[in-house]
Amino acid sequence: MTQLLQLAEREQVEKERITHSPTLNTILMVEDYLKEREELVSVADIKRDLPRKVMHQTLLLVLDYLQASGKILIGTKGILWVF
């Protein structure tokens, strides 16, 4: 019985870790940063230069969203605002 509870608890922790979503303020902060830049930027540059700290996984979710909506291009050399 305790093994079942431990397994369920581990699954819940993993689910919470995976389902963390960015807030609208975070998305807008990343958008504004990328709009101001006129050159390719790396993920490390974005994390370093943002006014507030953002978790790596959250930043990747924001970048995936922006790429899917056609606002940015993500290439091997960096990220570029195109909208």
C-alpha cells in the first residue's frame, strides 16, 4: 500500500513540474526583450538580460509558443524576432 502511495506522490510531483506554465507577464516580458533586439540572441543571453529571473523550462515554453505563433524564428545560431 505504501509503495502505491509513493508512486502516486512521485507522479504528482513530476506532473506539477511538467505543467508549470508561464504567466502573461512573463510572455510579454520575453516578447518585449526580443522586439528590442535587432540581432540573433541565444537563450543564455535572454536569461541573463531579462529584468526578472525566469526558469529555464518556462523560458523554453515561452519560446515554443512564440515560434508556433510565428513571432520568432529559432535557428542553430540563435533566436530572431520576425513579427
